[in-house]
Amino acid sequence: MGISSLKILVITPIMHIDGVAQTLESIGEVTYMDDPLQQDILKSIQDFDAIFTNPNKSKIFIGKEVIDAAKNLKVICTASTGTNHIDKLYAEKVGVKIIALTEEREILKSISSTAEMAFALTMSGLRNVVCSHESVMRGEWDYTKFIGRQMSSLTVGVIGYGRLGSMYSKYCLAFGSRVLVFDPYQTIHAEELEQIQDLEILLQQSDIISLHVHVSKETQKMINANTLCQMKEDVLLVNTSRGEIVNEKDLVNFLKTKPNAKVATDVLTDEIRNRTLSPLFLYSQKSHQVTITPHIGGMSREAQEIAYGHASNLLNKFLTKENIND
């Protein structure tokens, strides 16, 4: 099979990202479906060799139904570190390769956008940026309702000290905060940070808690009634990881009883298909305690160029190798 006969289905917007479409089109025939529904995919997937995706805007879960309908599918390439939008076990079972950025550590070191977004949400939450803007738009000019907090007087708890957690920690240190870090899988050598072995201590002492962990059996719903009850009454919880890390019902119950607590999140549980049913989304419509952004953490121009560009190059290498071996 010649490389020009390969068919690639792109189910995420890429035309605004320099070079990505050109790389994919150099591999084979490319079909673009920027924001398809599941039924759209099932109607047209059968002839494609590869899927190029990203979970941030996609309504598609690439599971058994999609994979079985794709009779020629060889590879799923996702321009993301997360892969919870793909049934990895089933794909591996039927011999479909998954290409992701999860282990592309050198490339990922140059992508700071999500950590920057976490810090932006932190500052916005502390200084009441969204609420005060809305007040001005209503014709008001009164600072007294929006008195905030100063980073240099606060303790920040960072849960997860991987690439993003370490970046976020540095930003907080630069603003003079005391930074506590909990990560049972890392030994932290930075003297200016305090590594905490007991999560309960971090929860009790932190004015701000920022989540930087992958979704796993261990981390799923790790923020729940038990952990929330150990937090300060005026805590700011920041989440740019995944919505599944938080038990949203428990979080809403916590916010209802702690009117000075706040949440700033870039993610929701099942955010693509059922976000309007999210307890946190519903509560945000009647409470200024919650700020939600539409999973834009990694969606800067520079981050997309690096991530999508690298993913498309990885797909090119894989498919070229496959064809050489055919």
C-alpha cells in the first residue's frame, strides 16, 4: 500500500494551527470534520486508516462502537496528554495503535499554557475579577464587595508535582506564597518548597489548593466529602486537570455550607456530553462562588502549535514506518 492511499479523519479543529494540516496532507488523503456527532462518525469511519483528535472540543468517545465501525483503522492519534476519550484497552485488544503526548516529556517541557491558566484562575478567584467586571457592566462602581487576598500572605497547596504542578508552584513562589506540595510518587529537592507526606496537613493549612493530577482509580473523586471537610472555610480550589477528580455533588454541598469558599475550574465531569447536568455547572448559575472556563488551559496559540504539530509528526512517522513494512 502506498502512503498516498492512506486516509486520515480529523475530528478536531486544526485549520487555524500553522503547519498541522500540511503535515497530515503529506501523509495521505485527509477529511476534516471539526465538531462531528457520534452518528456522523459512524456513517463515514469505515474506510479510514487513522483518526486525529483532541478531547477538548470533541463529543466523540472513541470506544468499541467507533473502533468496530472503522474496519481499516490502524491508529488513533490524539494531540493531548490525556487519553480518557479513548477506550485504550479495547483499541489495544484489536490491534489499533494509540499515539498520545503523555510520554513526550521533552516536548511537553516547552508547553506551559495549562499551568499559566491555573495561575490565572487563582488570581482571578482571589481578586474577584469576574464578579467585579459583571458589577461594572451593571453600572456599579463599588470595591467593597470585592476585597480580595494577597498571594504573598497565603499558603498554596499543590496536589501533584509533575510537569504542570512544578510550573504552577514556581509561579506561586515568584509571588511570595508559601507552597506545600503533595505527591507520593515524587521526591522534591527544591528547598523553597515544602513536601507534605500527609495530604490531610496540606488540606488543613492551604488557602489555595490546585489540582495537577491525571485521572486514575486512585485520583478519581479524590476531592470528596472527606477531603473537603478538612479544608479551610474560605479555601479557593483550582482545577485544570480533569473534572473526574472531583465529586461535584460533594463539592456543591461544601460550597453551600461555606459561603466564603470558591472554586475556579477549567474542567467538568463528562464536560462534553453532559456538562449542563453537572451539579457544579448548575450551582454556578446561581452562585458567584464558582468560575468555570471551557477547558481552555492548553488552548493557547503557542501550545497548540507545539502539541498538534508534534502529534502530527508522530503520526507521520508511524504511518510511514507501517507502509515501509507493508
